[in-house]
Amino acid sequence: MKFGRKKDGENLTGSSQVEEGLVQDDEVIDKDELLAKLDKESAYRKLDGIWKKITTVMLFCFTAFQLYTALMGTFPAQLQRMIHLGFVITLAYLLYPATSKGSRKKIAFLDYIFSGAFFCIVAYYIMNYEAIIGRSGSYNQVDVIVGVIGTILVMEACRRVVGWPIVIIAMVFISYAYFGRNIPGFFNHRGYSLERIATHLFYTTEGIIGLPLGTCATYIFLFILFGAFLEKTGIGQFFIDVANSVAGFAAGGPAKVAVLTSALQGTISGSSVSNTVSTGSFTIPLMKSLGYKPEFAAAVEAAASTGGQIMPPIMGAAAFLIAEAVGVPYLEVAKAAIIPALLYFTGIWMMIHLEAKKIGLVGIPKDQLPKVGPILKERGHLILPIVVIIVLLAMDRSPIYAATRGILAAVIAPYLRKSTYVPLRDLFDALINGARNIISVACACGVAGIIVGIVTLTGLGLKLGGGLISAAGGMVSLTLFFTMITSLVLGMGVPTTANYLITSTIAAPIVMQLGVPPLAAHLFTFYFGILADITPPVALAAYAGSAIAKGNPFKTGVQATKLAIAAFIIPYIFVMNPALILIDTNFIEVIRITATSLVGMFGISAGMTGWVYGKASKLERLLLIAAGLMLINPTVMTDIIGTGGIALMIAYQHIKYKKIKPAKVA
């Protein structure tokens, strides 16, 4: 695929090249098909006829219910969550086939049965709500049967929409609760009956309708709906054009554009894979056209898109779950995540720049790039909804208040200029898409509630933590390493929200047992769970990028892991010194830790790429990496040794290549 000035004089970044598919080497890859293949939540049915109308009405009613309760006040917690779950599971069976080979055009007969069955279960709960609450602890036989069937249907819906990993973990936990008396060692417990397990999981707020689903039914739905409206305004293309105008001309320009675009897109995106495909449809072919290897181009996009999930304010909706789990205001989570997120993207930026200088890659000619002034003048108002949300949250307004006003701003913004008008049909589609997009998140929250429920029922969390710390011999660094591996494994093939729910339930308590503040512990496990999207062997974001680039998936995953090396270091820094996430600190301390972290990342980036002012020898690379790693533990002595070591290596490289004028980092 060739890029350049179009015949009609339009700038390089026009979206027409990628509207229908990803065009490269005269081959068109359907974005929807690629997403459906790699991202289960995107593999929904596209129905026709009467059932298209029925499901559309159901989705609209779902959104209307959520907006009504957001504006007029929620129902009692259990009732609100069960109605929310009723919409989700009923729609899941109508919209998602049982297997990847199932028809995406017609609804299978069994799916009608499952959908109708869960509708009846929710109707039973609503009609007997007060009686069920009154029977708490002494449920009747019908309650037990309904609880068993309801739990099974929730798990099967989650398997279809989210995938096997979280469901398998839930099944293992349920088995643990039932067979506990037969398990030897410190994991042994008295065991629970099937009736006790089913009713605990289905009827109490420590199970399926627990905190994760409660957060989904209030905050998360509104922010996903907000993202659906933003998508219709064309803000994604606006981000791409702004990024091109700012960084497209620099060394490694297209790769830096991918970093900027994905960071911006991360404020509204809830999926690493979706982010990779949407922004990668432009950036990956462009990088290839300018000389990047397919695997490197795909890895840049995958690493940057994955980082979008840790970028405030929304963080793939996990920020709200973290706030609820830790018991702090949402704004505290967003503030805590800002510096680590900026460090993450800065680390990738450094790796890209050094790699570009190493292999002699240049940017896009400036005359082929749009000018930032006209872009902001013509479409700058499209960012108004994001500004509204950030300002309202900074004013300590509730997330629900901020989200509803942000949605209103997203409806109004495109009509502030005639050139950005969108058809009213698009706004209706946003209402439908928002409801459909929440299905995967809510299914994951429901099954995560099962895991949480078993942990609270059996006390498994403390036992897991004690066992892992014991295996690490009480060593903090080794315990953190084991927890990192646990989070990476648990996060493989799991969407962002489900990812956090699993890792926070199983791994976060382990870190907290080391005396780490709860917020730091939750962010530690969240970061490594997210990095599973680019860590082989199950690296879905990397595989999505490689499909676009037509590269080797495994090599892409390895390259993406290398590019995102900063993300593997930052969590250790803020766990060992929570000042990086603004806990018990002051301005001077934050500046010191941020500065030394940047120096450390530069050392590691230079060592990984083997380039500073010129090619670095194996010994130089080893010394750069070692000095960078010294800055993980933020003490005065390690800071002096690490910073001094990197400074000496830079000076040595400067002398070694003094005849070569060093390029300024763009």
C-alpha cells in the first residue's frame, strides 16, 4: 500500500482508506471479522427481520432503564443489579452463538430456551423480591433450584461472550467450596452444600449481584455509553490527525503517531484488541510503507493500544471497579494512575525513537501532513465531552453525574459546527451500541462475583496469600515476582474489566499482605493483568496487530513485550515507593521519583535497542540495563548508582561517536 498526497489534495490522514477494511498489498481485511476472530465480545450475531427489531428494542429499553435510574435514582441495590443482569443475560443468548462455528445470522432454538429461562428467573426474583430478602439464610426449594439454574446460565453466557478462562476459574473455585473437606493441607476447609453455595452466589451481594455487577450497573454502563457516543462523533480520526500533525514528521514518526493516538483513544476505549484494530488500521500500514518490519509495526501498535487501558480517566472502566474495591473516590484512582501511564508511554516513545535512529527510519514529509491549527479549529470541539467529564470529576462531582453530563455534551458537540454534523440515526445507534458493548463487561462482572463470593465464603484469599509468601520464603521481591506471573497468567485472553476482577480478587490480597497500600496493590495486579494482552503465548492485542501487518504473531508478541518493558518495571517502582502514585508524598518527592524513573527507562530502552548515539556493544547494553534496573528501588544510594552509571554510558557513547551529531529526541 502506498501513502502520499491524494489526487484531490486531501491530506494523508483521511479516513476513506480504511472505512471499509484494512487495505494493504491489494488485500482487504475486514475489521469486523478480525475483531470477531480475536475478540469474543465482538463476535455477536447480526440478525435480520423480526429478531433484529426485537433485539434492537430490547437494547434500547436496556439503555433507557440505565439512563432513567442514573437520572432519577437507582432502585434498591439487589433489585437494580438483578434487572441489569436480566437484560444482559437474556440479550447474551440472543446475540451470541454457543461456539465460533455457530450461525451469526440466526438464533439457535436452544438459545431461545436459555434466554427465556433467564427472563423467567429474573421475573421470579422481581415478583418475590421482598420475600426472598426475608428468607435470607433459609431459602426454600424453589429458591435453590432458581439459584442453581441462574448461576449456570450466567456462567454459560459469560463463556460465550468473554471466553473460557474466567469461567474455568469460577468452576475451580466452586469445586473448591464444595470439596474443601477433601483437600489436604492448609487449603482444607469444612466444605459447603450445593444449596448453600448456589443461594450464596445468586441471592446475596457477595456473589453474582455483588460489588462488581453493582459498579457495572451504575458507573460503567454510563461510561461505555459515553464511549459509544464519542465513537459516532468521529473523535478517533480527530486523534489520528492531531497525532500526525504533532509527531508524524519526526524520526519514527508513524510509530510515535501510534503511541499518541492510542494514548488518546485509551480515554474512551475498553479493549486492547479493539484499540489495536481501530487505530492500527491506519498506523500499521503506514509504518510498513516507510520501512518498518511487519512485526515491529504491529508490536508498536499493540503495546501502545494496551497502554490505553491504563490511561485515565476511564482506564477501560476498571478505574471505577478499583475505586469501589479499595474504597477511595474515583478521582483518587485516576490521579494515582496518571504518572505511571505517562511513564509507560514515554518508555515506548524512547524505544521507538532509539530503534528508528538505529535503523535509519525517517518520518512522513511535512507537506503530506495536516496542520494542527486547522484541525483544532475545524474539529477541536469534538473533545469537549472529555473535557466536561474531567472537569466535573475534578470538581468532585459523582461519576454518575459526570458521565450523564458527558453524554449530553457528546450529543451536542458534533452540531457545534456544520462540518461535523452526524445523522440522528447515528445517535440512536450509539444508544444501541452502548447497551450491546456492556454485555461482555456485565457477564464478566457476574462471574467475577462468583469468584469473590467463594473467596468470602471460604477465606481462600488469605490462604492463597500465605501460601505464595511462604513459597517465596518471605522475600518481598520474590513474592512480587510470583504475583506478577500469577497476574499475567490470569489475564491471558481476558478483557480488561474481567481481567482486573480476576487479578484483584486472587492476586491483590497477596501484595497487601506485604504491607503495600491497597491502591498500589490493586494497580500492581491490574497492570500485569493488562500486559497479558501483549505477552506470549496468549497475546491477543499482538495477534490482532500481526494480522493487520501480515507478520509472525509470536515474534510480534515478543517485540511488543520488549517495547513495553517500562510497564513491567513501573509497578515495582510504585509498590516499593507509593509516592509515584501520589500516596503519602510531596511535590519534591514525586519529581525525584518521576525523574529517576525516566532516567532508568532510558537506560533500559537504550540497552534493549543497543543504541544511544550509535551502536552499543554487548557490555554497554548490559551496563545500561543494569543501571536502569538499579532505579527500580528508589533509595538515594540506588538512585546515585543507577543515574551515575547511565550518565557515564551516555558520556562514553558521546565520546565514542563524537563525530556524529546526536539527534534531538522528537
